[in-house]
Amino acid sequence: MGQAIRRLHDGRDILPTPPALPTLRDGADSAKASEWIDAFKHKDIPKGVVEFTYSRSSGPGGQNVNKVNTKATLRVPLSSPWIPMWARDHIKATPAYVSSSQSILITSTVFRSQAQNVEDCLLKLRSLVLRAAAAGLVHEASEEQKEHVRRLEKAEKTRRRADKEKRSMTKRTRSNQTWD
């Protein structure tokens, strides 16, 4: 695989380190990015690489809402080393990005349990990073696709030429007519 892996203090694998690519310019860059995306898909984001705060959820729910801090708020700096550089511009365009702190902010109040809301936040973050990383991939066209485009271009050129001939004939017939 060839990618450096960040490790926890006890030596377990955390997250694959993305290749240092500011943008994806060609198929080779996209191949490296795809390799990272495939490795990242199979990893869970650990709680240790993000910051959580907890508060009381709003809305109906009886006494549980008033007593228990079940709302989970996740914050992670966009400059974190495990977030790919090429995905950062896409992340900046999402509602989860907070420009004043240059961080990603995700909240969850879906569940009555704090632990479930924490997991929901981590899943949302993982999904956001995967979508942003995949958005910039440059895919090389296959030979069949290239041939299909060439045939379409040739057909368009032929159709345009026929239209021009028809229009030219219409104008020629007008100039040959004499008005009595």
C-alpha cells in the first residue's frame, strides 16, 4: 500500500495519511487519491482526533431533555493532517465549514443517547470527508468512450454541413427567381 499510517500511542492504526496533493491534476494524482479513499472507507474516525462538546438538546422530549446533555457537537480543524488537501476547498463550500475558526462543525441531536449522537457525528464527518475527497477525482476516459465521442463529433459535423448546404440552396434559388 505504501502509505504512512498514523498510530495511536499503543501502536494501533488510526487513519491513512492522504498523499500530499494540493489538487488532482491528472490520472496519476487521481489514482493516488482513490487508493487513499479506499483505505479511508474501511477506517472509523477515532474520537481522539476530533473535539467533542455536549449540551442539552432543544425541543420536546420531557424531563430527559432538561436533565441530560445528549446533544453532541464535533469540531475538527480543516488543517488536520488526515483531511486531504485536495478536498479542503470542497469542504469549505459545505454548511459544516465554519470560516471564523477554519474548522468543521457537526452536531447531532437525533438520538436520546449521547453515545449514539457521538457516533452519528463521526459518521457524518466520515461521509463529508469521503464525498469531498471523491468530488475532485479526475477520471481518464476509456477507449470506447473516446471512440463514441469521435463518432458523435463526426455526426455533428456532417449534420451541420448538410444544414449549411440546405440553407445555401435556399438562398441560391431565391437569387435565381425573377419577379414579374
